[in-house]
Amino acid sequence: MKRTRIADPNLHPFCRKHSAHITGVLSCFDRIIFKGYLPFCRPEVLSAFLWQRGVLLKDFKPFVSSCSEAIKNHAMSIAKKAARPYLYLNRAKDKEAQVSAIVARDQITEGLICVLATLEQCPSFKLCSAANGLKLSAAVPRCLCIYFYFIDRVFGRMHVRLQTWFPFTVQVYINGHEWLARQLDRHGIEYQRLDNAFIRLQDTRRVQRFADRLANHQNWPRVLGALARRANPHLRGLLKGLSYYWIIDQAEYSTDILFEDRAALKGLYSKLLQHATVCFSAEDVMSFLGRKLERELPRRGPH
């Protein structure tokens, strides 16, 4: 691969100091989690939605149970059609490790990997007694959540998580390194990855230009909406005409510093660990990226 020396005066002082052993620096998005919300996240709004569809509050529990069952059956049919496993996890497991094992076992390079179902706590609603009858109130029960894991042609390995109880919040996870690797494949740029980091790049400056495109390269509401429609069958029936409102729930931006070889980093690495151990405190970690340090434990209760 082409060897590029670092000569950019705008680089971090660390990179300038060790530029003789650094072949490239790449900054790009890593983990990005989008969350989609339907327009009935408050009890009074959901009550109005149910009234418009002729659902009485006394029938709320059997109604939402049938809605949950429909999503579960839809997920099972997707897995069956793709000849991929549908697995129910009845206890806490490392989902990513399990999915990686399935990918390696079945040598999957594109398409659905598996569908996982598990019980998790989710913001939802419950019925309560009121002076004039029944009412809905906010709650955080354990409900069935469905995870669709697949390898996308554009985004690489990703997943969509859908809670099967109202308000049907959906989560979409993508990885910026995965997306970037597929851009490099498409344009014939050589690279080498180790886990989730690039350790060799043919042309760092060109790769950086690709990485900078991720935020604006996609029509995100259209892309995310299409994923939600694949996961949630009610968007074609009960929820027809509604669409999700999307936010970025989490985003990580990383910098990969590419050393010329393992030996060049080996001597420096122990010094970096020692510096982090001696100089960084719990306050530095807890206030990472400008977050305010909370010195009191948060109280439990409804938000």
C-alpha cells in the first residue's frame, strides 16, 4: 500500500510529535443509534388515538397483546422467508457475540443474519383507576423486543430493534466504520481492518473525504422510515398514515491513528497506559465530552 507521511500542521500535537512513525490519521463516525417515536408518547395522546379507533380503555390490555402478537408473528415470518433463525433469549446474553457466531458459522456476507426476541424494560403505558373510571399512565414494564440483525449492502452489519408494545419505539443501529469500508470497496481503495478500526489505508486523505460524507450522504428520514416499515407491520394497517419522528440518540466520533507497524507503537503504548492511569481521574471519565458530573445518584421514578 502507498505510504503517506504526516505533514499537516493542523494535526494534534501528539500526531506531529510522532509523525515519523504515523502513516495516517482518520476521523469518522463510529456507533450511531437513531430512535424513532410515533406521535402518541403521552398517555392522553394515546387515549385519543384509541378512542378514534374505537378501542375502549377496558379493552386496552387484550388489544395491545394482540398488537404485540402480530409484530412477533411478522418477525417470525421474515426469518422463515429468509431461512434464517428466529431465537428467543430467555436470559441476559451477549447478543453481539451470538450474532457474530451465527455470521461465522453460516458465512453470511449480505442479508438477514437472524431475528432475536427478548424481554426488556421499555417506556410504555398501563391502566390505572381514576375518579371517573380508567385512565392510562406512563410505565416502564418488561415487554417483548424484536432485534433484526442483518448485513446491509450500504451500511454493513446493523440492526433494527422494535418494542412490541405501545408506543412501538424503534431503534436503528449503524456503524460508521462499516459504512466507510463499503465505500472503499466500491471505489477500489485498499485497506486493512482489525476489529472495528482501520490499521492500513491506501490513501488516507481520500478516505477522509469519504468519511466526511456520511452525515449528509443519506436522506436519513427516508432510509430510517423504510427500515421501520419493514419491522413494524402496523404501519400498513393500524398505524397507516403515521410516521416516525427520528432523533440521534447516541453518536460516537472516533479517530484512528495508523502507525507504520506494531513495533513503532509497542514502546509508546505502555507510556500511554501509564499516563492515563496516573493523570486521569474518575471526574475526567464521568465528564467526558463535556458532560456535567452528577454527584448525586438519580432518584428512581417516572419521568
